[in-house]
Amino acid sequence: MNILLLSAEVTPFAKAGGLGDVAASLPKAWEELGHTPIVIVPKYGHIDTRKYEIVQTEVIFSVPMGTWQEYGRLWRGVLPDSTVPVYFIQNQDYFDREGIYGNPDGFADNDRRFLFLTRAAFEAARALQFKPDIIHAHDNHTAFAMAFLKSQYRNDPSFHEAAGVFTIHNMAYQGLYEPKRAMELTGFGMKSFYSGSWFEQHGIVNSMKTGIMFADKITTVSPTYSQEIRWAKYGEGLQNNLNERGGDLIGVLNGVDYTEWDSEKDTMLYNPYSKDTLSLKESNKQKFLRDCGLSENEALQNIPLVGMVTRLTDQKGIELLEQTIENFLSYGVMRFCIIGSGERKYEDFLRYIARKFPRRALIQIGYNTEQSHKIIAASDFLLVPSRFEPCGLTQMYALKYGTIPIVRATGGLADTIEEFNPTSMTGTGFLFSAYQRKDFAAAIRRALSVYSVQPYWNIIRANAMECDFSALRSGKTYIDVFNWARNSIR
Ligand code: ADP
Ligand code: GLC
């Protein structure tokens, strides 16, 4: 099957969160399964073309934007550990600047940037003579691909056999655009924009709704989230549309690229380790603490290190952390380390924690892939207390590193982590349901009590490290979804 994957992020070239990881791991899995994927992403200014051997091609194409034409050029690279081609769309005005989205507020021209990307993907595929069987678009940024496929490109010989699959990674970001400008840019015009049209929600253009309504099939990144978003609490205003398309909506759990996230092969660690050499995990912890200047205090040697790797947003439950972590640190029952960036108020809170607990808390504000690997390996526990979590990847990475997740039972966290049961000796982590301080604190206390009982502690870590959430499994399920989508258009 020829699969065109279109995304605003792809790891390792350009990544803001889990979307980039999934946009890289799926095509690698499809290639392994004998299919022919290509990936299309923007050529952002910060992408290191030398390091990744990304080269300029001769392919230049025009892109209809409203009543005029703009231009794009293709650069070409390959996903690491594969031969999957990645085509980078160059347009200096749109992509040659710092960052991907311009967070926290977003670049003012994100409508133009991402509509250009989406339309350019069709023109690029045609220029490459790549005839997709599936166009697989991810999240609001590229959602309009589902509409273009069914209108402007419906009778185009390059695309008339292609089915459209739209994957929702996060309902909280919907790509809301001012109607007059966006409808003109897309070529649909204001005649297609009216109350209740597939482009419209509360008087503005809603890219997420457009993707949901025009796609042949819709997936989201875990089975639990695929149910949650049908309700007002998680549907972010689009629950009725999701229910309307309910028969075409399915949850496919994300998978892990174990060529990147495997404690045995991870070259970013001080000492790679397996479940049979867990003493080396301890040495990762000690070396990490030492390098961060936290080793001298002998009295704290035997207490667990609790880690987090996260965007600092409301989604990630930082509010619960604010209400909880100080107590645990004051009692001296844990050390805490985190790498994160995002909202200013959360960054300020973490700076306060760093000042108050200089020997117990290690706070890194920023984004750094190597540090994220080091923290996941060095920590004994990983906190993911999310308010909502479509899937979540860090808890799955943690399992492979024998780092025990403490998570809220929502979305993909509920689908991947099982509460440890000391009687049956089953389970891989600790969960809490209500989004409340006392429930989160109780889960942490249960976790700390297991840490101090040697047989339990060894067993839960072995259980965790035996889990297999490989992207090959999710890749296979997507192929089933793609066949389902293709059969529905025949
Ligand atoms: P989300 O996509 O909602 O941010 P996920 O758990 O799906 O959550 O994916 C987050 C990805 O981003 C993981 O690969 C994680 O390691 C990475 N990540 C998040 N914050 C940081 C950071 N500050 N530094 C490095 N990597 C980070
Ligand atoms: C989103 C979600 C996260 C998910 C990721 C990859 O960013 O917030 O839960 O794991 O996409 O699908």
C-alpha cells in the first residue's frame, strides 16, 4: 500500500511532543510490514540538514492558495534506521523561523502556514508521481487534507483511488481560523461556510471538525480516549460531531519505537541496562545525580528518585503536582527531577521548588532529548498525573526502563498501566481516578510503600520491563484501518 503521512512534526527532525514520535514510528513499522510510506513535513528553519543528511531536490511545484499560486521546493531525507523517505516542504516565508507553532500563543499566520503545507502535500506527491492509496493526516494542522481529497483532488488521477484517514492526537487544539481569510485560502470560498457546515463551529473555521467530517475513517490514539471524546468533558465541543461519525471512529493505541527507547541499547545513557542488570540502572541514577550536583547528601541516598518529562500545560496535571509535591519533598521521602517547558506560571512554580529544595529537587526548564532519556533511566518512578491524556508515550518509555509510572487513569494512561497487586504480584504501576490532590497523593504513597519492600520492588520492575508496546503492533492495526477506509470508498 502507498501511504502518504502528513504531519506538522516528525522525530527526530522537528518535534514538540508525542505527535512527532508517532509520525516517525508508524511509517517505519509500515515499511517493515512491506508497505511503501512517504512522510511530508515542513522544512522548518531549525532542522539540522547537515546532521540528518537532508538534501535539496530539483522538485519545485506551485501551490494554489486562494486565487493565486505560491511555490514550494522539496528537500529529501530518510527516517533513521529505515529507508522511509521524508520530504520537507520548503517555503521560507512560512517555515524559516524559530519554532514549530510559535507557542504559547501561536504564530498569527498559522492558518496560512498549515493550509499551505496541506495543499502543498498534494502538489508534492503529484510532482513525485507518488500515487497514494491512503492519505493519513494528523491533528488539526493537516486536517484540511481530508477536505481537499474529497473536493479539489477528487478527480485527479494521482488521488482518485486514495482514501483519507484522519488521526486525532489531541482534541484540545483544534486549529481555529478566521473564516473569510481561511475559506479564501483553501479555495472553498465563503459559499461553503454557513452555520452547521463541515468547516464551521461557533462562527469560525474549525480545522479539527473539518478533518472529522471529511475523513473516510477517523482514529484516535487510544481506545479509552476514543470513548472519552464522545462526551462533553473530553470532546472539547466536538462531541456531537464525533458521535455523528461514531461508526467510523476507532481508537488505536500508539506504539513505541524501541530502536530509540530501549534501556539496553540507549546510547544516551551512562550505562545501558536490562532487567537482568538492574544494578546498572542504579548507577545511571547515581551518575545523573552526581552530574547534577546532588550526590553528597548521604542521608538521601536510599530514597527514590521521582521524575517527570513533560510539556508544562494544564493537560499534564501540573496543578496537582503544585498541590502535592512540596509535602513529599518536605518529609524527605523522595527526590524529584523534571525536565519541562511550557506555561510561565508552571515554570515559575518549578523554579520556586528548586529554590526551596536545592538538595532534593532538580529542575530543568527547557527541552532536551538527551536529558529526557537520562531522567527516564535514572528515575525510580515517573509521574503522569494528566487531567486528560489521549495516549501518552512517556509512561510506555518508562516501563521499558524499569521506571514505575504513577498515572491518572485516563485515556491511554488507563490503557497501558495496570495497578500493582501485591497478592497476585501483577501490575506495572499505580493509578488514581479522580483529578484530586488526595487521590494523587494516595497513589504516590502506595508506590513509595512498594519501593521499600524488596520482593515487590523487583517484581513490579520485571513486570514493567516485560511489557511490549511496539509500534509494529499499532502499525499493523493502522493497515487494517486503511483497508477498512479503502473498502468504504469502493
Ligand atoms: P504530549 O505529546 O502530549 O506532549 P506524549 O507523552 O505523547 O505527550 O509525548 C511527549 C514526547 O515529548 C515524549 O517523547 C517526551 O519524551 C518528549 N518531551 C516532552 N517534554 C520534553 C522536554 N522538556 N524535553 C525533552 N523531551 C520532552
Ligand atoms: C498528543 C497527546 C498525547 C499523545 C501524543 C501522540 O500530543 O497529548 O497524549 O501521546 O499526541 O499521539
